[in-house]
Amino acid sequence: MRLGESSRWAMTPGLLLDDVVNNKVSAEGLALYCIIRAYWGGLDSVYPKQETIAKLTQFSLSKVKRLLKELNDTGWIIKERQSMVYGYNQYFICDEPFVKPIPTKLSQKLRELESDVQED
């Protein structure tokens, strides 16, 4: 399966290129990010099956899973499981690395206070 017409292209954030140079993201991870951007266009989030990505990239399914995890762990995509029944994920494509908030005792206390207020 070919990726597509020669008119397909993907913008690549400079910070992602920096992460590749600094060995935070592999070259294959960069390639996967660009293919997802090129194939699914300007969409903010996509729902491709990992098998579909593997066919497009000609990577093994295990390599696709590893690279998606790498991109998720470094904040370049955000993976959310959408359906346990149908087994698909939603991927949010980031233009800059998403920093996942680290839970703190203060944020936990605030959530407890908010739930107490809502119960009253």
C-alpha cells in the first residue's frame, strides 16, 4: 500500500525535530508522526487502527505500538482509549509537546473540596 499522492505533506514542529536531535524521539517516531499528519490531514484528532498505520508505514504492528507509546510518552500525541467493545483509540496530534499535569497533594485536596461543595 502506498502512502498516497505526491501532494501529501506534513508540517513538522521544530520542537519535535529538536527532540529527535536530542534523542528524546527516534527517527522512526518522527516518521510515524509525519505520516499520521500527512495521511489524516489537518484534523486535530484521528481514530486510525494500529493495523492501518502498520500497513501505511510497512512497520510491524509491534513497532507501531512502540512508536505510538514513544510519541505519547513524549507528549507529541495524546492517546485516549475510546471503545473497549470496538477496540479503537483516539489520537490527538500535538503541535508542541503536551505536558501531563503531575498530581500533587494540593490538587488532590482541591478536588476533594470541590466534591464536598457539590454534594452540599
